[in-house]
Amino acid sequence: MTEENIQTIVLQQAEYWKQTCLLGQKSLFSGSFLWNSKFFDELYECYVSRPDTGSDSFLNKLRRQLEGGSPEISQLWAEMAWLYHLIQAKGSMKAESKKERICEIWRWSGEELESDHERLSDSVLSAGIANTGTAYANLAWKEYQFFVTIMKSWYEFETSHQESLICKPWEFAKWVDGHEIAKNRMFRHVLLYLLFPDDFEPIASTSNKRNIVEKLYGKEPIDLKNAIEVDRAICEVREGLTPQFDDLSFYDQPIINMWKNVHGPGRVDDLHQDLFLPVNEFERLVEVLKTSKNLILQGAPGTGKTFIANRIAKSITVAGDSDQIAMVQFHQSYAYEDFVQGYKPGEDGFRLNDGVFYKFCERARDSASPFVFIIDEINRGNLSRIFGELLMLIESDKRSSEYAVALTYSDKQFYVPDNVHILGMMNTADRSLAVVDYALRRRFAFETLRPAFSVKSSCKRLQDFLLNKKVSQALIEKICDCMQDLNKTISDDKELGEGYEIGHSFFVPSIENPDETWYEGIVKSQIAPLLREYWFDDPVKAEAEVNKLRIRE
């Protein structure tokens, strides 16, 4: 299906919604009267006026808010969800996920929605034209508050006023923006495009619209906080570019490069900045995570595991989208109930809460884009206790609904989506965790990060970095020479070994013009305590090694 055909389908469906629902007040799916003041007033009272601020998932909270209301408001919400997801391309939400969500919400009314309804066909639900980003999903609760509020206001108008307003795009936009709740709402942009595609762009991001105007408008500055002024300016930009480009889209090359800092094929170079790994080594680590799904970066203290993990995660997610990356730290008290699902006390007794990894997987399930879940100190947790039945599901060949299992605290079938990558970090100098759980070894690829002092190419990058930070050449040589000698001593020690070497991150300055006082401070407060712990049974040796690091007058 061509982009032109996809756009035609979306706009045809939007037109049908406008005539049938917005103006005709009838249901998309049943023909009954749903889109009216009565039911939007009820929705406003149970959803907007009484928000659920708990930590449960959006759908669970929504169901509780709609419980006790008329069956029609659940059906109305299902149709709102159809409209909300209509514009989303399959990279943002799959057609199957859209259909499941719409049918589930309709089912709350006590009735089943015909799954073969033409408005639920793959050709309709997979025809989205905008990659809306994960914020469109994560902030849906706010977007629906906006939509319910303006629909409540809309159905207070006489029919004649509605028919007049719907024919005036800019008057309609002014009316929408007259609601305080419309400020910075993504659904505001989507709604205006669906209703008036000749005047508004299929862009859900306020910041992207402002960037286009800032970079491409080229006329007298406008008030970028005024959404209508921004939309009018974009119209002028489009008119100016149309003679040069056929089927103009602000997200296609080369136009996107004119207004947005896009990470294309050269993106690895950008993410490799300030890393002390060779580019090909960084690229190899990225590829290992992509193919194995589960990767652990292990290394001595200060080898930059967390910093590198974040760069790897950004390199495989869409534009390094922070909504597609999450991070937790394991510890001995961390449990299944924190990670997956469990009962926790609330105002009305114990309530089933979804854990951080469960929520992350649910977000990823609605997208085709890669997601990365980072776990710091992964070997400090009890893996069997934390993952439970998910230990099997994280395996790279078990990432499908075929392997879905019922969770410990619910009967719901759950599986880890194929687009979820798990990136763990492990400190090899942790004496309390000398033996790594076999379950961990079997399910993860392991890569060891060495101190930059130990690798010639990495050491050169570190030296160049320190020179750029205005560290003197003499001090740089002191750091590298001392740390190379110290790490050789540690590596040769039978009780220690390479896993206990000192990493380069200790000497990455966080101040301007680092000097000998800065260096001495690092040695005294960070390196010396570590060495005394290493040689706790030989304090004389520990002090001798510390003294070798000090600057002699």
C-alpha cells in the first residue's frame, strides 16, 4: 500500500467519524446514539473530575473509573480509542493491538463488539500515517482528558452552530485552543489534522512544529507559544516548499534534515563521542544486544558500564527516545512484586499492582520499535525470585504469544515482546557475588569492559579527552603510568585478578581546569579506600600501593 493510499484511508475514516459521530451523534459500531451531551457529561464526571492517581496501569484505572456508570460510556470510550489510534502508523502501534484494546474496552459494557466490523479491519487499523512516539501512549490519560473536555463543550452547542464551526478550520482551532486543557496536547494536533487535512499537518508533537517554524519559516518571528500562529506559519512553509518537492512530508529526507537534528547512518559516531572504546568495538556491542536480546556488561569499578549501557540503548531505539529506555537497580531486597506484579497496600486494602518490567513490556507490546530495559547490579538480586516464570520468557527464542504463561498473581497470559532488549551491568570486583547464577549465564551474552589504561587505542582516546579538558600533559602521563602499573599489580595478584582493576572513569573530570589537587583528591577519597578493601588482610601492601599514586614534591 502506497503512502498516498494509506493517507486516503485514514482521511476517509476520519470523514466518516465526523459525519456519523461528531455531527450525527451516532455510534461508529452499533448505530445507537452515543456521541451526545448526556454521555460526555457522564464521562467528564467519572474520568476528568475524579482522576485516579494510583500507580496501576492506565487501562486498569480507567476500568475502575467507568465501573458503575452506564454501559454506553464504555462503548463511547472504545470509539474514542478508535479515533485516538487511527493516525498511528504500525511502527507506533500494531493493528492487532489497536483492535484488542478497542474490543476490550467495549466488552466492559457487557456486550461483545463484532471483531469483523469493517472499522476494525486490518486495512483500516494498519493505515496510520504518523509515528507518534511513546509519549502518545504514556500520556494518553491526559490526552483523553482533553478530548472528553472539548467534546463536553462541543455538544453544548446548537446543531446549527456546530455545522457552521466545522466549516471554518481556523475558527474551530481557535475554539479548541480556548480550552486551557488544550495546551501542548498531542491529540489537539491529531484532531485538527483529521478534520482539516488541507490546513493542518499530521504532526502530533508541539516541539516538532515549533522547530519547523524556527528553522524554515524565515519571516518575522512569531509567538511560538501560540499554537494557531505556529500552524499558520507551517502552512506558509509548506507553500514555499511545495514547488521543490512532490508529495511533501516534513518527515522525509531531505526536508527533515532542514529542521531536526536527525541521527541517521552516522549516528553511531555521535553516540561514540566521549567513549574510550574503538568505534568498531562499540558497534559490535550494539550488534550483540540486537541479536542476543539479553546482554550483560561486566567489568571492574570505573570502566564506564552505566555510561556505555545508556549509549548502546540510545543507539538501537528510535532517535534515542527516552520513553523506550528504562533502568532499575537490583539489590537483595528486590522482589518479583517490584519487578513483575504483586499486591501492595492501598486506601481500600490490598491492590494488585503491575511492576516496572511488566509496565515496560506492555508499552513495548504496542510498538514495533526497539525498547531497552537496563538493570544495574543485576547479579546482586535473586534472579529466580525477581523474574519468577519470566526467566524462561526472556530467552530470545521464547519471545512470542506462543510461550505466554499465567502470572503468579493473576490468570492473565503474559509474554515478553520480541522488541524488548535487556541490558544488565555487573561489577566483577564485588566479593560477595563471586559465583554468578547459572540461570543468568545461560540466558545472557556476556561482554567484559577493560579499563582504558589497559588497551592502547582506548588509552590514546582517554589522553586526548583529558587534554581537551585542560589537564596538563605531565599529569596525564602520571595518571596513565601509575594506573597501568597499579592494574598490573592487581591483575597479577592471585587473590584478585583483572576483574579488580581500576577503571578510567575515576579520572573523568567533572570540574573545570582539573589539576594536581583534583588528582590527589581522587586518589585519597576514591582509589585509596578501594585498595585498602582489596588488601584488607595486608594493610602494609595497600598503603605502599596508595603511596605510589601520590604526587611527590
